[in-house]
Amino acid sequence: MFENQDKNRKDEGNAKHVPEGSPNSWTGPPNEQDLNKKRYAVKLIEKRTGLLILAASLMFILVSVYFISQKNLYVYRDVWQVLAFSKNVDAFEFDSYKTIQNSVGFELLSDKFKRKKGFYGIQYNPKKRHLTVYANDSAVTEKSIRKILHTKAKSAVGYPDDSSKHLFRYRLTIENYYDSFDGLILKNKLQSMKGVYYIESTFKNDLYVDIFGNKGLNIDSLKARIENPTVVMPLKKKLTEVSTDYAVNTVDITNADSQRGRILNKIFIKDDFESSTPISDSRRLDTLKLAMKKFPFGRKLTFSSFRNDIEIERFHIQSIKATNTRGPELEIVFESKRPSDKEKLFLLLNRPSFTHMSKGKKKAVENPYVFAKKN
């Protein structure tokens, strides 16, 4: 009996030391209302998460569609006078205007028109290449706008085998031809046509494109090349097909012998070289005369591309004289130690690439020249 009383007291004492929140304490079965609240909270979180994911997906799709549509539909627009309050306002439309390549080009064109009286604004659609000019139709004509749009284009295309032959000018009027970018396109279209040497455009009463070349160029072939709807051009170091929409309206042919010197100097510019190193009496000099069959048209001939070649430097070139009496020629004076040096130098000059030293390393540079030995 006393043992049972002691046991009960012991159990009561142990019970007094168990904390109220202890995991060993038993609170009875869970309340169904509390369980429902927890289930509702979990479902609410899942629903909100799903809605957030759906909203984010829709936002991404809408933003993507917006930017895609802007890329296709975006137009540059600059209106510096309120058209609603301007009288006699007309919109002059120009198709196939290719020169504006970015926003900077558009701003430059805007500045051109802002400096002229009678203009209210311009708009350009890059995708459609469509230019709209807002102007006072009583003071502005389409011809005066075209004069503002035009910038001169000058491009060398080839060189005559004999510069003493007659030179002729083919003056063309071409629809959808505007300025320097069109000149670049025309250069790429005509550079493989034999007998064409130089192209330049000018705006007088109308826009003319002058093509200088041999007498007797095939006019039908010339027109076909210009009116061809596409041309492949090296844009940003990548071959790109460019679409065009030219139409040759008139061709006027005249003798241009009086302009021969001016045209040839545009193609081949004299640029002689003279070494600053004095020539000693002990050195033996020789002369290599060369006809230039291929070279960079329209560039100054600095000759650095081959003078800095590590093999050619050993010949200690003293002078280079360029002439173009009957064709582009070079006369190179160099230090020669043996009779065979002239032939060695000629072979080095005709290599497909030159070797330069750059920061202690050898670097190959493409040879833009082709030479023929004349002595």
C-alpha cells in the first residue's frame, strides 16, 4: 500500500517538471478548423504563384511582340514646326531612299533641311526606305528637295591599259539614284565592266551620273548592269546582297579627252618616296622599273605595304618615283649587292602577302599590287 502511494507521488512529481510546450505533452486530436485554414493558405499561395508565373510569361510575350513590331514599323520623325498651323503644307514622297542607315544619318539630314526656308519636318521609314519631306508647296519644289538630298559621289573603278587613248563621258539620268551610297552601289555594279574607269555624280539642273571610260561602251550592257535589281557588296566586312531599283532614262555620250589628266589623277595619285638615309659612295645602287597591273584605285600610294616588309627592307630602298604617262609605273632605286638582286626584289614585290613585324611578332599583310617588270 505504501509502495503504491510512493509511486503515485513520484509520478506526480515528474509530471510537475514537464514543460507545458514540451513535445512530450499531448494536446489532443488536431482541430479540423485549423487544418482547413492551413489547407486554404497553401492553396492560396499556389494560386498566387501560378498567377505570377502566368503574368510574367504574358509580359515577356507582349514585350517581345512590341520590340519585333517596332523593328518592322518604327519610323524616324522630326517635325520642327506645328503642321496644323502651317498653311500650304505638302508632303513630298521619295521611294528607294537608301542613304539613311541609322538615327545619326537621319539627324544629319534633318539638320540639312532645318537650315533651309520653307521646310517643316521629315519622316523616314527604314524598312520601306520611304522618305517624306513636309514643306511649303508654294516655295519648295521636288527638284529643290532632290538638290538638298544629293551629296556628290566619286569612285575609281579601273585603269586604262593605255592612258593616251581617247576618254569618253557617258552622262546618265537615273531614277532612284540620290547620293554617295548609291555611288558605292554603282561602283560595285560596274567594277567588273571592261572599259569603265571612273564614276562621279553632280546636281546641276538635274542629277547626273557621269561614267568615264573607253569609246564604244555597250549601252545596253551598261543599262542592264545598272538596272539589275540586286548587287553583292562587302558591307562591314561581310558580303551582303543589296536590292536596288534604278532605271536609266537618258544617256548622253561626249568626248572627255580634256578631262583625262583630272580623271587619271583621281585614279592614280603620284606619291613619290625619298629615303632620309644619305647614300654613301661605297653603296652600289640599281633601278627596277615596274608597270602596275593592279593597285588600290583612288588611294594615295604610300608604298608602306611593301617598304615595311622584313625581306624587302634588306634592299634599303632609296627612292620610289610614280608616273602615269601611258599607264601607272614605278621606278624603284635600291641598294644592290649582286646582279641577281633585281630579280629577287621583283619576286618579293609580287608575293601574295608581305610580312611585317608587329609587337615583336610576324604579321601577314595582303599584297594589293601586281607588277610587271619593264627592265
